[in-house]
Amino acid sequence: MAAADVVVVGSCMTDLVSLTTRLPKAGETIHGHKFFTGFGGKGANQCVQAARLGAKTSMICKVGKDSFGYDYIENLKKNGIPTDFVGQAENVATGAASIIVDNEGQNFIVIVAGANLLMDSEDLRRAAHVICQAKVMVCQLEVTPAVSLEALKLAHKSGVKTLFNPAPALADLDPQFYIHSNIICCNESEAEILTGITVCNVKDAGRAGLVLLERGCKTAVVTLGLEGCIMVSAKEPIPKHVPVKKVTAVDTTMYIKQYKK
């Protein structure tokens, strides 16, 4: 297949979403008012968004040989994403996420990675030529960390710009992740897990960003929800705050346009 501008090595998740007036407490059963399924997974979300913004993309992932897996492949095709490197694993379910969203747009999410955890070095080798010819390679931690690190190394060695989203974050993340990441982008809680710095404001985020920079990445971005984000880089080591316009959150899991009409 032709070279892609953006290659994503990562997860595909079928989202099972329940909308409720409020989030349940521990052990509590409450009534919801709407249920739907959707296509998610941090990796696939990033790939679809890049494709919708006009980039030529490629997705390297693994789903199950089940209805969710076949549906996911069709969804990628509908979004103009080649499926040459979408593997299908035997006897294991496609990754799934159970999501509860309340009227304030807050959510609880539980993921079961399933087939995502079966992606391996062989999958990367089959897609090596696409990874090494990309302009940007993106990965996360919803697949086996060793696979994400191998993908980062492969891309970085070939001069491809690497963007690492350390989510879900790991406190004992291999130091090589930082060295092979041109850009690390994480939210407040992920930054705290990675650095040990509690991120409650812009100043805290700047401190955490500097720690990430010290560990070897070229640029660190810490997202702050309503407060925007901070950016810090080797070339501009003074943390820069990028604010955003305040909006009323309807659904922080990004379903507002597609499902909540």
C-alpha cells in the first residue's frame, strides 16, 4: 500500500455506552435513559480523527473474529482508513469499553483489551515499511507496552516523528519510551502517575512537563481540560500555557455530534 502521513499503532475498542442522569455509587444500581454502541479505542480514535482532518492514514491493530471485529473493520473502511494491517485474532473477543456518562458529561469507563493485547512483533514487521515511511507515528498504552515501545523505536530510528500518548499511564514506564518519543502528550492524572507530581493547576503541569522533558522526550504536552494545556520543549524550556474557550461539556467521551442529537 502507499505511504501514509499518519500511522497509528494502537487499540480498537467497541464502546458500550449508557447515558444516565448521574453516575452510580459503589454497589448501586440506577436507571439509564439511553444505550448505544460505538467505535472507540484510543488508537482508532486518533486515526479516525486524523483521517477526518484530511491526513492519509494507516491503522495497525488487532480485533477478534467476532461481530464487533467485523463491524470495526467496516467502520475503518468507511472512514477512508486502509485495513491491510488490521489483524483478526482467533478465540478472543474484540476489545470492549463499558462507559457510563451522566448529564454533566462526566464518565466512568472500564476497558477489556481483548484482542488488542495479542498484537505482537510480527504484526509490526508486516507493517514496517509503512511505519518507516510515515511522517508521524502515534501510539498509546492500550496494547502491550512492549509493542508500543518497539513501534516507537522502529519509527524513531527511521527519522519518523513519534507521538506517544501514555494512556492508560504506568508508574513504572520503561525509560526508553521518553527517549524515543518526539512528543509526549498526557492529561493531568497521567502526568501525575508518570512523574509523581500532583497536577492541580497550570504551574503544576509545567513542573510535570519539565520532568518529562528531562527524561528524554523533545516536547511534552500536559492537557488540563477547562484550563487548556501546557507545552514545554527542548527548544523552549519555559512552560507555555495555551488556554481554551470555555464551553458547556455535554459528553467528554466525544459522542455529542454522532449520537446525542
